[in-house]
Amino acid sequence: MLLEFESKIAGFIKANGLFDSADRILLAVSGGADSTALMYAMGALKSEKVLSADTVCAHINHQLRGTDAELDEAFVTSQAAELKLAITTKQLDVRGYARRNKLSIETAARELRIESLLEIAKANNCSRIATAHQKNDNAETVVHRLLRGTGFRGLGGIWPVRTFADDIRFVRPLLCVRRDEILKYLEERNLKWREDHTNADCTYRRNFIRHRLLPALQKASCGCIVEQLSELADSAWKFYRLVCGRAEKMWPELADFGGERVALNLKRFLPEPEPVKVELVRRSLRAIGSGERDLTQRHYERILQLAEQKVSNKKIELPDGFVVGFEYGKVIFSRQKGQQPKRQTSDSIELKVPGQTGFENYLIEASVLEGKECDVEKFKAGKNQFVEWFDFDKVKLPILVRFREGGERFWPLGSAGEKKVGKFLTAARVPQEIRRKVLIISDSEKIIWVWPIRMSEQARITDGTRKVLQLRITDANISETKTGIKTGVNKHG
């Protein structure tokens, strides 16, 4: 029989669909009170058949606390063994990464931790990664963002579900409980956990909020400040989901995207409610490669003012070399001249499926289509070299993008077998200016698209195709009229 704490978590999981259709779940366990409670509560749900998915465990050692970090790893390993859970541990050089990339220790640790958990999830065929964020963490996040300046999206705090590449989702089953409830549960089950002494160091902003600011706010509050902030976050998150739905519908109608430049049609943009306009601005900045960490609410306010005033030649400079201006009835988002985009890697990068991925001057949009969405005739009627369909079941994830290398081979659509990419481009009479821009899209085994020229025979859709991977690649420097290249149309049947 489930304890009250475990039943509360079970209800939250069901209400938010955290593990719908998941066969395997990765538990991120640090050894602290929160993640220990998560590990044992999930075990209880599994034992009572409330949870059907298999669970495995991951521990990330940031190597920031010397012997204590080693003891944390040993503790988690022993707890996983007690629960008969498979466990993967990974050690990270957080200080070195922070130094090389000029990041704070907190930011470096977060980036490496997320990257590592995604890698471990893929290796273990886990579609969900459960972390131990709880109500107090959510309250601290809301206050942190209020201090920095935020809108409804930021007020949403920590989301119950966040989707990453390959449809792997980070889920937070403990967002329905407070820290005191967690400690009570651990005591009730006579469970031990590890204490991290750095959590008391108020030189870290989050610790300052936790130990100084929230207690001061609690004294002035007529209720539980953690509950009040969590309720605010929940309301803001639900509202933001509605805003996102509207922005998603509007985006194709008013956004003209090309490489490092996005133009928003003011005639369609201005009548929208302000929250929708803010989300459209955010999407525009993200599309040209701008990060969001250094943007504040004031930046968004200035951009909206620019749109309202319609003053030609007026520009707003943003962090990292981005600029917003007005011309000919449009708000233009771009990079300042002389500013080069940050290259994410010198080799290939993995595409978010589904989702959007930036690579050099390109935006790559991946969608997975099923059922009535797979209208082949409609697709063929509007097809060009910027969009292609692939049989999803013939593609082996992950999907990668990179520039062309010498000597590589692929099987062009409609050909009898493999050819060298270079010889294929020569035979297709592809101009040199286009060759320099060719991208290679591959899965884990083969090239599936030499963009914008031809897809692979090995990934073509047929009458038996049930699920389609759609890729759309946009670049400001290549247009349909410039290439004049026949791309080949998928054969069906």
C-alpha cells in the first residue's frame, strides 16, 4: 500500500502524463534528500504496479567537492544495488569546462549534467529522465527570475515536462511536494541521504534566495510562500501553453526566415495580444541563434516599442551581437555586421527530432508525421529542395548534420547503388557556389540527404510507410530560383 507522499506523487504523474507510453525511465540521483526520496518513491510505485515502466539510475559526479563527491557516488551506487536498479555513473570536469568556455561553475555544471543525462538515457533506451526538482526549487526559480526580470514564460518556473532531442523528456515527479514533506517521508521510511555542504554557501545566488530571501518573504507572508509561488508558477505555465499554441499557429503566417535574418510582418504582428507578441519575438531571436540567458524583460519591452513606433533606421542592440530594427513594415531580427555566429561544433551536430536546430547559417526543422498528416500527393504538389520526407522506420537515430567531406558515399534516390558524393555532384552539374553550401544529413549508419540536391534511396517513403520524418532546411543564401537543380521526387510503391 502506498504512503500518502507516494500517492500524491502518483496523482501528479497521472495528471501531467509524465510517463505516458514510456517503457524505460532514467532516474537522476545525486544522493541528496530529494533524489533519494525520488528513487524510493518510484520504486514503491513500481512495486504497487502504479508505474509499469522499467527504471534505471544515473549519478553525475561533478568532481567539485573532492572526497565528498566520491562518497556521494558510492552512496548512490549502494542504494541502487539495494533497490536492484541498474546504474550508470559519470565523472565530469566542470571546472575545466567552465574555464574553457568562460562560464560560471553553476552554468557549466548544468550544461554538462544535461548533456550527460541525455547520453545515458539514449544508451539505456530511456525516453524519460526523472529529476528531483520539488516545490521549493520551483519557488526559488520564480524568485530568481523575478530578480532578473521575466515574463509569463519565466514565471512558469520549472516545467513538469521539458522535451529535448529524440523526444527524450525531462520530467519532474516531485513538483507537487515541498522539501519538508520530503524530509518527513525519508524519516518515515528510515532512509538516509547525503548532505552537500555547498548548499549552505550563500555566495551562490540560489542559496542566497533559499536561506536569506525566502525566509524573509515568509515572515511577511500570510500563507506558505513556497505554496504561493508554486501556484503562481502553475498558473503562469498553463497560460504560457495557451500563448505558445497561438504563436505556433501565427509563426508561418507572419515570419519570413532566411539564415541569420527574421522579418516579422507588422500588419499581422501588432494586433496580437502582448504575450503572443513576446513569444513571437522570442522565437525570432531563437531562430537566428540568439540565446536567452542574457535577455531581460526590458529587452523585450524595447523591441515591442520599436514595433509600435515604426521608426525607420532605429535599431536596438542586444547581447552577443544581435540587433533588431524596422524597415518597410517589418521588424527585422539579425546579427550586427562583423559578428560571426558561434559555431556549435567543428564537426557534426545532432538534430532535435522533433524540433528546430541551428547549424551555421541554417535552421533545420524536424517533424514526425503520422496518419492523415502523411498526404503524399499534397506533399509532392508543394515540394521543393528545402523540404524532404523520409521513412521514419528506415532512419536510425540520431540524425546529424555537417558539411561535406572527401571520399564519402551515399545511395542517391532513383540510382542502382552507392556513389561517391563528389562524383554525384559532378554528374548532377551542381554549380560550385552551391557545392560550397551542401549539407550532409545522416543517421547513425548512412547519409540520408545531400542537401539541397538529393535524398537517399535507403530512406525513401513507400506505400507501406506509416511514419514520416520531415526535414526542412532554410538558408538565406540559397533560394529556389537560384539553384535550378532538380532534386528528385520520392517514389512510392
